[in-house]
Amino acid sequence: MPSETLWEIAKAEVGKRESNRSESDGVEIGEKSVFFLGSKNGGKTTIILRSLDRDEPPKPTLALEYTYGRKAKGHNTPKDIAHFWELGGGTSLLDLISIPITSDTLRTFSIVLVLDLSKPNDLWLTMENLLQATKSHVDKVIMKLGKTDSTAASEMRQKIRSNMQKDHPDRELIDPFPIPLVIIGSKYDIFQDFDSEKRKVICKTLRFVAHYYGASLMFTSKSEALLLKIRGVINQLAFGIGKSKSICVDQNKPLFITAGLDSLSNIGSPPVPDNDIGKFHARSPMELWKKVYEKLFPPKSTDTLKDIKDPAKDPQYAESEVDEMRIQKDQELEQYKKSSSKSWKQIELDS
């Protein structure tokens, strides 16, 4: 039997080292993605910067922005990579949700929905629009993935239910979001001064929505202690570090409820007198909670809530010199349209 060549020996040695490394370290470099959506000026950028230990002032988010962070889980281990995406503009740029969520990234993707607690009349509509748009796209991606890799698609559906214990009484009553979801109520420092009854309705409603979607729920503000807790939650999503099982359901304190630890019996029924609940004609528990919530916090008129589709008209990006030139050009364009219209009418009359 011929002896091995030097090349074969070297190749076998490299293979052996690679095998040993993968056995001891697992995947060399882990990659996860976290997508921040939510209320306009709700504090998404601040949460991202704090999670990445970046001491810099937050800037307004232009449409869809990206950054990343790296962190090692231990000594002498490769740093994992976390991709952070942020959607600006509140609910005005829903079409951009599809850009970061693809069949390649979906299996390691998480959603963080940041809702401004200081604006309760905008809260439900913002939450509903963003969650529906995201869920619709994710469902399409999973369906597409199922055609090429049915096992992966099935594993994703099973994994999302693993946050809830098998003997949880609500296991068959909820509809978990297709990928991990965290709901963060921001500006708690303003919210805590609200009337007690208003705080009760907002807290109970958000607890129901989070529990129904199998999501975690927590409140935060500029408080260092609260920001540190949120940072821990984001690190868990981004790097798989330190999953918390804390729980605080006291409406007089910042809520902090990890996915799967709440229950419908603890949340209770929608905050409305029992003899009035029949007056709300709802086809589902979610619709009932929406109607009860919007009775106390009616959404603003369509005109007020109308999102600015054209960034050039958004006051957030105002620049006086550019805007003046834009107005001048718009006026010139209108004048041109009028003169063109007159010319065509004259031609028609002449002919």
C-alpha cells in the first residue's frame, strides 16, 4: 500500500484541526439581526446606541438605517456579529420592511417594536400597522422558504411556540408572532404622570397584545436603570447573552414581562363595565381590546395622522435655502403647466 504524500498528510491535519475547532466552539461566528420599528421620535435610535455602548447623540433616522455590533461570548472566542436595522418615519415607510427580512436572514431575525407611551391616541394605530405589515411579509417569506426547505420553515413555526411552557393554560388561545418580538413602551417618565385609569387601560391592553403575540413587554425611559434592563434584553436578541426571566406587572411601576410569563387570567378582561362589554361588536378578542382602547383613546383624524410620503415635505429634514429654491421651482412648474394648457387650447381652437 503506497505511503501518504506530504500534501495528503497536511490536508488531513488541517481537516482534523477544523473538526476540533468546530466541536469545541460550535459555529465560529454567529450572526443575528434585530429590526427596530415603532413610533416616530419614540427613542429607537437611543436604545440601539445604548445597546452598542456608543456614547453619541441620536440623529433623526432617514428612512431605513443600518449599523452593526460585535461581541464575544467568552475569552479567546470569535466575536459574534449583530445587524441592527431601524425603520424611520413611524408608519409612513412600510414598504421598506421587506428589505432586511429575507429567507436568508429570517431564521436569526428579531423584531423590536418601540411605542411612545406619551402619545396614547397614536399608539394602537402605530402598533397595528407596523405589526400587520411585518407579519404579512414574514409569512410570505416563510411560505417561500417552505417551498425550498420545508424542514427549516417547520422548525421556525415550532421554535416560536417554545417560549411558552407546554402546560401553559393559554397555549392554544394565542397566535404567536412568526419571529421573536419584543414590545418596548418608551417615555415612561411622562407616562407615569398620567391618570391612574388611563395607565391601567394602556398597561392591560399592551399586556394582552404582547401575550397574544408571544412577545416580551417592557417599559423604559431616560432612567439609567431602565435603559440597562432594556440593553440586557437587546443583547439577548442580538448575541444570545443572558436571557432574563424577570417579571413586573404592577401598573404603578415600569412593566417588565418576558415572553410566556404572563397569562390571560392575570391580565383580566378588557377594562370596561361587564354590562357594557356586549355593546362592543367584535369578531375576535384582539378586535374587542382595540374597540375598548379606542373608546378611551380615540385615534386622531385621518388628516392629522396622514403620513408624509414625500421626505422633501417632512419638517424633520427642513433646510431653508433648499426649501426656498424648491418652492420657487414648484411655482415655475405650475406656471409652465398653465401656459402649456393655454397653448394647447389655442391650438385646438385654431384647428
